[in-house]
Amino acid sequence: EAKDDLYHTTCWQDWEDNLKLFINEITPQQQYAIDSIQQHLHQGSFYMCGHSKGGQLALLCAMSLSSTQREALKGVVSFNAPGFQKIIIDEYASTLSYEELLKFHLFESEHDCVSSCFEHIKNPYYIQSPNPCRTVLDLYHHHNVYGLECMLYSDYLLCEEKSIVPQMIHYLVNERYLQKSEEQRREFVTWMNEAFTQELTAQELIAKAL
């Protein structure tokens, strides 16, 4: 939040950072989270939690801790968080022991698309939704925390897999786009950033892309 107050003037800065997830390097927000977590650790046990990109950053901060610091970590929970780039899986997730990985808890709505992108450090829990998923607006609602509302006696009702739209997003991002060369992915990210800085409307951006 402090970085947002200092540097953000529009919503596009978050999208610029999100786009960098599509190339195999640590993004500025991810690096800031890794660097700043050390300034906020206190003696005693603690938890971490976050939603969407915040959930991804919470998981990353937990992975970046030293083995001694991880002993004080009681648990880290993410809701509808995207996965990680290969560089983070290789550099951080590979250092986790089985016992440490048990402290990581990933929850995803069965209809959420954001968490279908990139590679997870472990299998998430898929949560049933009592609401339909028929429109883009439905997808937006299912991504938010309030969309995770299917509960029985204070416990989430789980399902075995996601619905068809998130499965399609997983295929398009992980099996198609991320299989392109690093150069092709960088060209796409550069083009998108240039389009954002032109302050186009959503309709103009789609027209330009087509």
C-alpha cells in the first residue's frame, strides 16, 4: 500500500505488473514484497493471508523467509491467487520442505479464472459456488472473496475440479501462451504496455488488439 501511495496515479500500474507475470522474471511488486517483508517481521508466531495478487504475494513472502523464520510461520492462506512464473518456482518453491509446504493453504472458487493462470506450488482446494457462472460479470463476482460463500457448518464445500471457463483459461494461458518463446511473450507485454499508456477505452483497446 505504501508503494501504491507513492507511485500509483492510475490503475494501469497494477496491470503493468500483472502483465510481467507472463515473462519469466520477478516483477517489481513481487521484489518489493520480498524486500519489505523482512522489515515487518516481529518476534513470535504469525500468519499471512491475501486475495488474488495479494494472495500470490503472501505465498511468495512466506517462501522467501529463511528456514528459521518459517518455523514461526503458523500458516499462509491465499484466495483465488494466480500461480507463479517458473523462475519463482525454481528459486523459492523448490526450497520448501514437506512439513513447511503443509502450512500453505490455497483456496479457489470453482468458477475463478485468475487462479487458473500459471503454476501453483501445491494443489489448491476448489470451493463449490451456489451461484451460476454465465456472464463476464459473473466471473468478476466469483473472483472476489464474497463469491466463496458455499459453506456448511462454517466449512467450505469442496469440489474436485473447476468449471469449464477456468479450465479453458488454464489451457490458453499455460498450455498455449506460455509455450511461446520468451521473445514472443516480451513483444506481447511491450505492446500491451504501450496500448495502456495511450489511455484507450476498453472498446478501443479491444479494437486495436483485433
